[in-house]
Amino acid sequence: MQMITIFFKSNKRMFMLLLLIFTHGYLFAQQATITGVVKTAPDNLGMPGVSVRLKGTATATSTDGNGNFTLKIPANGILVFTSIGYKVQEVPVSQSTNLTITLIEDASTLNDVVVVGYGTTRKQDLTGSVAVVGVKDFQKGSITTPEQMLSGKVSGVAITSNSGQPGAGSTIRIRGGSSLNASNDPLFVIDGVPLENGGVSGASNPLSFINPNDIESFTVLKDASAAAIYGARASNGVIIITTKKGLSNELKVSFNSVNSISKIVKQLEVLSADEIRSIVNSKGTTAQKAQLGGFNTNWQDLIYQDGFSSDNNLSISGGIKKLPYRISVGYQNQTGLLRTDQLEKTSAALVLNPRFFDNHLKVDLNLKGSMQKTRFANTAAIGGAVSFDPTQATYTNRSAYNGYWEWLDPTSPTGLVNLVGRNPVGLLEQREDRAKPMRSIGNLQLDYQFPFLPELHANFNAAYDVATGKGTVYVDPNAAESILSNGVSNQYKTNRQNTVLDFYLNYVKDFKSIKSRIDATAGYSYNDYLTTQYFYPVFDAVGNKVANSDPAFPFNKPQYRLISYFGRFNYNYDERFLLTATVRRDGSSRFGPAFKYGTFPSVALAWTAKNETFLKDVKAISNLKVRASYGITGQQDGIDNYGYLSTYGLSSLNAQYQFGDTFYQMYRPSAYIANIKWEETATANIGLDFGLFDNRISGSLDFYQKKTSDLLNKIPQPAGTNFAATAIVNVGDMKNEGVEMTLNFNPVKEKDFNWDFSVNATYNKNTITNLTVVPNDPNYAGFPSGSIAGGVGGQFVFINAVGGPKNTFNLYEQVYDQAGNPIEGVYVDQNGDGAITASDLKKGKQADPKLFLGFSNNLSYKKWNLSFTLRANLGGYVYNNNYSQSGNLAQITGTSVILNASPNYLTTNFKTQQLLSDYYVQNASFLRMDNVNLGYAFGKLFKSKANLQLTASVQNVFIITKYKGLDPEVASGVDNNIYPRPRVYSIGLNLNY
């Protein structure tokens, strides 16, 4: 009841607006209209989402959840009914005003259109590895960021949420990624606007500014044939997001609300207060025993809470005098599991799709904007909660440190013990990290069909992506964490202004006399990326400026440009043999004159075997196509804007040089590599698409190989050759090889009952083939990565070395006793020299999973619908840094204060940290149910045109794993201080008019 009360109070204005709209729409609907229902053959089910358009005009609508539609048209009109996978129907409506239309499946789906780079293409003409996911197949429930809807739905695409924080981003990898040190993130393109691969200050995820409810589909370009049209930004694949458009001149209103409660699934295991007292009393010093308190405090209970989220979206679409439009607004308010964490997001979108000059000129205007108000909880409290002494109280009766219990030292100037953790609750409640980021993405696209040559189109696209991220960080002056600096009161601000200008010509023509069809595109693209970073002095909490904190400059404006020429040629002979050739030439300001331009070509061939005479009449085979492609794509992310130039930077006030009695800021040079150039990835792909029994069974199978050359690698510089000890240079090669499979089944398709499900699987093998200027230099062991917490001076658990995969564990091989328990400090002497040194580190398991599985299921019975999604990652391993850092006696009694520890100490009885033992590498394979969703469609309400559907869903339903930590799904391969992923219970309402 509390959730319902909060929901209605927070959405009172929106309900009033809905009431006014429905009232207005009801009065408007009294005019003469064409009504009807669209059904499928042979099961006679109502079809939602069918496009109903008045032929030759922009007047259109779409069917509701039960297949019903209403459209006002003039007399003697012709309605055109289209839906993906079904044959187009044209129906005159001069006599009847109430229609019943039955659509017949088109097994070949020849007229399906797929959005690709710079335009669209017929589905049957695709020669590359392309996957499309629409609204029907999205992940359901409480969705904060768009990529969550795609998780587990596409073979070859691995999506791992970075944490359970509201609005948190995800690690997205398509076919394993292509780089070691540069970006491995795919390029996102939203309605023709490529997004810069970077964040927005004050936002945990740049994609969180896109309202998921505005998205119509995702198109994933996986191989080089599909992605090479984006050239230098396509090495890691491309994800094209298409948003919803206006369809008709009839008013259509949709209101969607999802309200959720988030609960913590599992806390990180720590010792209880009684266990700590027992250990300290038996193994601690007299002073340590005196430090013990009499409380039983579960610090994790105190920092975590149940989160609440309310996500509400209203969209209005229709048309005014042949001007189709869609307007949407959204509001989301979400509190996190970690206390004080909150995300408040407001978004709006405007879409106009008018047509002029007898439909020769198509105009598409897309404007999207979002602003957020966030408070970021102090995540240091997570680590603090698992290590702070559970025998102590939360608060004291003292006023010092705002009444929070802290470790005291009367001999210290601050009254606190130095270099120890602070009260976790105090860390949360005394810090306010607030931000107000804003972002707007928009474009105006003009498509003109020449009247004298209707096969030729000219397309112009002007787009922008602007963002402002600003925020403040305030820490109370009496807070223990900043007591020396008298608290903190700082600010930050960053502006981004990205501009895109595209122009291309597209020529499409069928030559029936020679059974040929050509689709040719040639164009130009200009991309400008400008960032303004503001710098401020440091202030304490009461407004005093910290000495020597003035910045060297008030702002910096890094900028780079990308200028490109591209072309694509599609040839179709007799609907059997297909050719696609693509080339893009990119010029980037990040490279010097000799390497400024890169050329990225691709070619693909396909054979539609189903259209051969020997298969045309075989009814059991609905579709059969063989594909092969090869192409080269590039990578420039991860390179400094001016990395090829020798640049000088002004030192800070804390790094001045003294001449006499005066100190001066000095200019110092930075490292540079004059011949730095693009990373290049060459991809070969062989694929098979098939459909059986009227596509009741369908799928695809792909084999791929990706070879990346000129890897951007940070390597040491010989003394005296550069202005830094290390620099990013082009050296090394790496390859990914794999298999992808997608299977779709529709075993039951009856009037009242439908069942369909899909399975996807991806196997990926990564191998580093070279890392040195002189290939296969035996003196170069590789470079370490994967930093961990604990120890002194920094420790790494991975090595990237030739012959193995990236992120391979490189640790000492643990020795065990006869009972199977690890022996502290005893490892296998790999080289037999009688000493355990770095030479005895052994390459072991890899962090990245080898096999990814996804399973999606949909069941519908009459007005009920049940769907769920499962995901599995197999073959990956995680280093349990929580065990290694705190599973030892020194964690409890080895410092000036008592700390809590991992229960793993009771298993190993380690006295000190054994950070480089492979004992802590654990199998992280898992099976997770991402969500289960139950819906009921009430249909029309009170004989009106309003349709209601209610849904109930659970996210993060369960996980099956052998991993002993909090969660096995850790993108970095090192598990420490993770923000728990919640289990989310949601109730949704969808009202359409």
C-alpha cells in the first residue's frame, strides 16, 4: 500500500494530464473513422504493432495490443497494412468502415528493412553479420539504461552491469573486444548520431541519458562487412539505436509506469562480533583486548537499505495536417541499495516526420534531452562496512566527529588514530556528492528523391550532441575522514559539444531485364568533438581556499576532428547471389601528417540457396543463405589528441622552481610518438542463415576471426629517448576466434496459446600473438595488469603475454597439505632454483569467459503473457580479492586497531596476506535468471478506446554458481568493493489510447 500511495502522490499531475488528453481524444473520436482489427493466419490472433497507412500519404497508425486500429481518412482511400515477416496488403475502404484484415506470413520476408550505417537495406540483401532486437524481445522490468534491454539477447554480445548503483553503466563487448590498452567499447549510433566514446561528468553512465521507453530497436553490426562503413570507430562493433517515430494524424496516447522495490540479495561474508572477540582474546595483545567493544554491529545492515524506483513515461503521437509527430516525457526517481544514493532523471523527446513535394522530400527531426539530479553515495563505506570492527557502537554521546564512533588517539593532533578506516555510517551521512548533468542529442535529416530520377536520393544529416556535467562535493568540517583539511567544499564542471554533418547520395534500381538490383551509396562525414574542462581551486567546508590550490589555467579545451569519405555498393543477381563492397577513408586530427588518413575496406558475398530451383519448392526450408565477408576496421580511442606532437604543460603551484627568493611555475615537456597511427582489425566471417517449416525454426551460425595489428600498447621508453618513462606506441598483434549460434523456435502457435523461445551461444578464444617491436622477443615476458587491493607498492594478478589470452592469471602455484588445505607461504618452485621469486609465477586460468549463453522464453495464453530470460557465462575465473586481502590474522590484529576479516581466515588460518597465491582464483561460471515477467491485457476499458495492461516482474531472480564471493559477474576479473546488484520487484501499468 505504501508503494501505491507514493506512486499516486508523485504522479498526480501526470494523471490529470492523461485525463484531459483522453477527454479531448474521446470528443475528437466522435467523427467518422475507419476501425478494424488485424489478425494472423491461420491462428486468427490479433496482431499488435501492425503499420496501417493511407497509401501515398503520411497518414498512418498502428494496431494496439489486441490488433485493433482506428484511422480517419478521406473517402475512396486505400489502406496499406505492413508488418515484419508478413505479406503487405492493400485494401480499398470506399464502402466499409469496419474492417477485418488477415495477414499471411511471408517466409522470405523479402521486404523487411534493416537499419544499417547511413541508410537502410532489405533484410534479404544483408551479407554481413547483423542482429536486430525489437520491442517484443527487450529485457523487461525496471530499466534505467538502454543497454540493459539488450543483455543476453544477441549472440556475440556480452553485457555486464558494472554495479548495482542507480544508473550504473555496463561493460559491453562484441566478439571479445579488439584492444589491450585502447577502448573495447562498441560505437553507439542513435538516429544517425554517432556518440563519442566517453562519459559525462556527474553521470555514472553516458547512456543513462537515453530514455529506454523511446527506443524502437537495436541493430548490432558485428562483422567488418556490416561495420566497415563506420571505419576508424568500428573495430569493436557498432550498435545502432532507432527511436520511435510519429505514425498518424490520429491522436495516440500511451502512459507507462513501472514502480519497483530493490532488495539486497546477499551480503559479503564477514566474521561476527563474537568471532572477533574470540580471536582477539586468544591471539591478541593486552592492548588489543582492551580495544574490544561490547556491541554486535552489522555494519552492512546499517549502510544498505531497500531501494525504491518510480519510472513514468507519457507519449503522444499523431499528425496535424500531414505532420506526423511524437512527443514523449519521462520521469524516474530511484534510490539505491547504498544509503544516500539517489538518481532523479527527467527526459523529453520530440520527433517530427513531415513529407513535402508529393513525398519527394522526407524530413526527420529528432530532439532528445535529459537532465539528472544525482547524489552519489560514498562507496568507500562498502569496504569500510566489511572491515570496521563489529564490536563497536555506531554513535557515541560525544559531540566530536558529529557523534559517530571513531578510533581515538589523544596524542594525535586530530584526536584520531591515523591511517585507519572511518565509521562507515559517518562516511555516508557526512558526505554530499551531488551532480546536475544534462545532455541533448538531436538531428535534422533531409532525404530528397529527385523527380527526374526517382531511383536517386540525396540525404543530408546535421546533428549535435551537447552535454554539461557539473557538481559539488561537500564533506562536513567535523567529519573524521577530512578532519585535517576542515572538510571539503569543491566543484567541478565539464562541457561537451559534438557536431556531426553527413551528406550522401543513394541510388537504388532494379534491372529486371538482367535480373539485377543495385544499391549504391557515396558520402562525406564531418565530426567535431570539443570538450571544455573547468578547473577550480580547492576549498574547505567553511569556504576557506586551500593554499597553493589555484589551478594553472581556469579551463582547457581539448578538441579533435574526424573527416571521412565513404561508399557502399550492393549488388543482387536474381535474388540468389549478393555482393556488398564498402570502403571508408577516415582522417583524424589525432595523428601526424604521415598517418592522418586510414582506409578501411570490406567485401562480402552471399548465396541465397533457397531461391535456387532445386530448393524453391521445398516447403520444409523457408530460408537458406550462406555468407562470407572480410574487412578492416580501425581504432583511435585511447590516444591523446596531440600525442604525435611535442607539447609543454605548465606545472602546478605545488611543483615550482626556485630562483633566488622567488618560486616560478615551469613548462615541462610531455612524451610523444610522432609516428603513432591507427589500430587496425581485420575480420573474416563465414555465416549461415536458415529457416525451417515456415520459419517456425530459424537461426544463424557464424564463424569469425579478428586480427588486430599495430596494437596501442603502453611500453617503457629507453632512457634519453623521450620525455617520460613510458609512452603509448603501436606495437603488437592479437586475435579473437569464435563461433556464434542463434536458434529461434515457435513450437506452438494457436488461437489462444503461443509459445516461442530462442537460444544464443558464443564461444570466443583470445590470443596475443605479438607485443614487441621485434616479433616474439624471448626477453619480453609481457606486461602486468589487474591491480588488487592489499600489500604495499601495488600488486598485479594478470599478465598479457604472447601465446596466451589477455588477462591471464600469473600467480604462484599454491601447495596444499594432505587434507587439502593451503600451506601458508609454500609455493611450487617452478624453475627448481631453491627460491621463490618472480620467476616462479605461473600462467594459469583466464579471467574472460570462453562461452556465453542466452535463453529467452515467451508464453501467451489468451490475455496472459509470461516471459523470462536466462544468461550463462562459462569458463571465466575471478580473483577473490576480499578473501586475499582480509582472510588472515594480520587483518584483525596486525594494525593499530582491530579490523573485521573474511571467514576464509577460519579455513586457511593464514597469519599474513598471501596476495599472489593462485588459491584465490575461483571458478566464476554462472547461470543467472535476469528477469521473469507476467502480464495481463485487460483490453478495452468501459467500451472506450483505452487499453490497459498490467505487469509484474522480478529481476536478478536467481544465480547458480560455485563462486564463493558476492557475485561472480565481475567484468574486471578482480572482485573487491563491489556495489551489490539488487533483486528488483516491479509492478507495471501500460495504458494506451
